[in-house]
Amino acid sequence: MSQVKSIVGTGIPLSGDDIDTDRIIPARFLRCVTFDGLGEQVFVDDRTQMQGQHPFDLPQYQGAKILVVNANFGCGSSREHAPQAIIRWGIQGIIGESFAEIFFGNCIANGVPCVTASPEAVKQIQTILQENPQASLTLDLENLEVRCNDFTAPVSLNEGSLSMLIAGSWDSCGQLIQNTDEIKTSATKLPYLHWQNTPSVV
């Protein structure tokens, strides 16, 4: 299982409140059987409208690991494709003023922390990244702070999600694989898993 204690890299500023999941990944892409290729389509309609000037298209933000957003990010329908598209583009953590609850939960379930900071702190970080796209950005979960060049601000994350990320227990599939022996032992004690050996009742 993978622990998430800090994320270090460059950031990408995405300004605007109420950016919904349909903008993150339009509904026509929900028919895919797997999430492969969704990273290329993240914000595709916005990017088309902005004709190459969307932050996700600008060369100076390619390779960024941390997305910096404003209020109510990820609102709208509860499609898990939205965080998957962001993750597959390369984002490993998100800093914002606030997040829609289901989007937040889908991100945590994929090991992507969504931390909140004050509107002033978020806008300061976005400004730094706009002026200097290669600014060093660190999301420190153990100390609950974000550092962007010389600017430092506190961030918040509920205790349950924070504990899961730091311990690595956010990965439910990883937990199952890691505890295969215990699962097999428990299975032998469940009578309904051995129904074929139970005499039929007429």
C-alpha cells in the first residue's frame, strides 16, 4: 500500500469557482470501459474554447503535480471519471478553497489529497504560479501546510482522510491483497461459502 505524506513538484493554477465534473470530463467520455486515455481529455471542452490558452495546455505547466483551484471544485454529477481524468493527466494532489463532497471522496479513494486553504492563501499561490510556473510547490500532509517558494500557509484535511493517506490505508484493493491469508481464514468460518456441503432440506 502506498503512503501519501507529501507531494513536491510544480503546480498548475486553475482559477474559477464552481468548476463542475462535466467541465472536468464531459459526459460523452463516460462510456469508456476503462479509464485509459482520460487524461488526454481532461477539460477538453474548456481547452477547445480557449484555443490552447487553458492552463492544462500551456507548456509552462506541463508536468505539474499539484492543482490549485478555488471554491466548490468538482461539483455537479458524481462521476468517478473526473478525478481519474485529473490523475491520469499527472496531478497527485489538489489545493483549493473547498471541494464538492463526492468528488473529494473519489479523490481520497485514489490516494489524491484534496486539502483546503483560505481564499487568500489559494489566490496567493495561484498568483505565484502564474508569475513563476516553475516555482517549487510542496504539499506537506504531516505538517498540514503548503509551501510555494517563500510563501507558507496552513492547509486543512479531515482527520479520517489524513490518517488513511499517511498510513496508506486509502487503498482498499491494496489492503485486500496484503491481507489475503486473513481473508482465507475468515472465509473458512463462513457457512454460506460452503453451502454445497450442506445437506439439502426437503
